[in-house]
Amino acid sequence: MKFICERDTIMKEISVAQEIISSKNSMSILSNVLLDAREETVTIRATDLRVSFETRIPVEVVNAGTTTVFCEKLLGILRSLPSGDVEFELGEGNSFSINPVFKKINFELKGIESDKFPEIQLASEDQYFELSQAAFIDMISQTIFAVSDDETRYFMNGVYMENLDGDLVMVATDGRRLSYIKKTPQEPVKEFQGVIIPPKVLNLIRKLASGEGTFSLAVTEKNIFVQFDNQRISSALIEGQFPNYRRVIPEEQKYRIAVKKNELLEALKRVSLLVEKSRRIYVELGSEVMTLSSEESEVGVAREEISCSYEGPEEKIALNYMYLLEPLRVIDTEDIAIQFSEPNRAISIYSDPEKDYFHIVMPMQLD
């Protein structure tokens, strides 16, 4: 095997491959990236057995062939080289050489034969449907931060996605908060049972997607598949029964607070500077005023008032400030609405005007 490729082009794809590969993997072949050169194209594959990545880039193929090499070292070598064309050649004994065309630099990596590399799962073409990249990125951004990291409740360690009467719904929860978004795709969505998608593949999709145009998505019983122009990603799904999220969504809430998003966001950042490990802040509501305060501690206390629109009884609510801060970071309107019925029951956070997403937070205990 021998091919020539521009350094920056191949380095970009190898860096994605390295993100997939688990550094703690006991199988040495899984620390490798597969390179398959033929017909003026090199195919690059990486997998950790749960998430897989494949891409194709144009190259000048001198001799067709295939091998696998240690991905982390290959990426380090490429980063050290100057920009320009690089020659890659597989020699005797699976010795893989890397040489810049216009510099006298030579690296050799020991390869492993490609027949030991795991097969990557594929979906049939008729299982794919088209989705707007921008819409799907928005769905990921509005939910992924609410995923639970409690491994004992593994069924909440991902984002739930379902086809709800032709609409695409994504939900995440950690048991104390819930994030929900629903989109109506321009093209019909294939029927599939609700699935739980691991955050690793969603973060990868968000990173690779340009946000323009569409990409193809397929969902099977145990896997999800995504196709971009020259890239394919697949991932095993999380098995288990996702909680009945509909029971958590309040049907009606008596009181509504309207506030400027950025004013609340900045006040939260300041008050949280003196919040201890509990992450507890207090929100006191009065006529036209919202007061945020931290718990008194040995360090001190922070308190800030901001204006709001509120008609209701004076109340004091204890919240994990991160559960308020993270939704505010992804809401894309200047104003927000916060709704509740009682200070110890679910609080809902909406964009104002209301859009296709919302966030629900359970209060903490008042001291």
C-alpha cells in the first residue's frame, strides 16, 4: 500500500478517529485506525465497539492496500509535520512509513493486519431518512446537559428519542430535572420504537455537523446510524426502559414570572461564586422583583435583585443553580418565562415567546 495525501486533510479525520477510540481498551487493535487505500480514495475507520466512525478522503493512490496503525501516535506524528503532501507506505513486516514529500523526515509505525479489525455495522439504505442538521443540533443542545451520570440508572445515561405522530421528540432527565424538545421534520420520519442515544455519539454529531443542509439518520432496534457527505457514524443504543417523562410535565401551573434571560444569567453567575458544594441558591419572589441569594457560609453570602414581571404571593424557592444556569445558556430568546404552582413542586422554564422546547426543574429542600 502506498498513497500520498495533504497533511491537514488526513489529520482532521484522524483526530476525529482518536476521539472515538477508548484509551483504556485492552484490545490493542481497538487502539488502531484502519486505512484502506484504493481507487484514489483512502477509507479511514475507527471503533470502540460501541461507537464507530468511517470517512473517505481523496488521495493519490500509488499501490492499493490496507492496514491498521496506532491512532494516537499517527495523530501525534501528523501534528508534528509541516503542512503539505505526505507519503504513506506499507512495507515488509507491516512497517508503515510516513514521509513528508518535500522534507527529509521519516517515521515508521508498526501496523496490525486489517483482517483483525472489527466489522462496522451498517444500516440498509431504505432505513434512512433526511433531517435538517441545524434542527438536530438544536435538539442535542437543548437536552444533552440534562443526561444523568448515575451509572446505577443506566437507562437515564442517554437522550431518549422517539417518533411521536411524525414529530421527532428528544428528552433527557437525571431524575431532578428534565429537558424536552419537539421538531416537525420537513421530510417524513421513518417509524421506530423510542431509543436511548449515548451522549458520546450525540456530541460527535454536534461537532462534525456543519449546521447547513441535511444529513441521513437511521434507527434500528440496537443501533443509530448517521451519514454526512463523506462521513458515517454509528453507535450502539442504551438498552433499558426510559422513564415515562409525560408524567413529569405539569398540565397547568398557576404562577408565571417573566424575566430578561441575560439579566438572570449574569446574576446567577455572580451569586454562584459563593455557593458551596450543595449548589443551592434561593430565589425569592416579590412584586416586580426577583432576589437571588447564596446560602450563608464561612466564606460569605451573595445577594442580587433583578426586575421581573410577577403577580402572585411572595415565595422562596431553593434550587440547584446549575439546573437553572444550563437551560438559560441554550434558550435562544431575550426573554424567558418561569412557571410554578408551589415552591416545592416542579418549576418549568420556557422561552418567551414560547418555542418547541422547555425545561423542568425540581426544587431543593428549604432549610
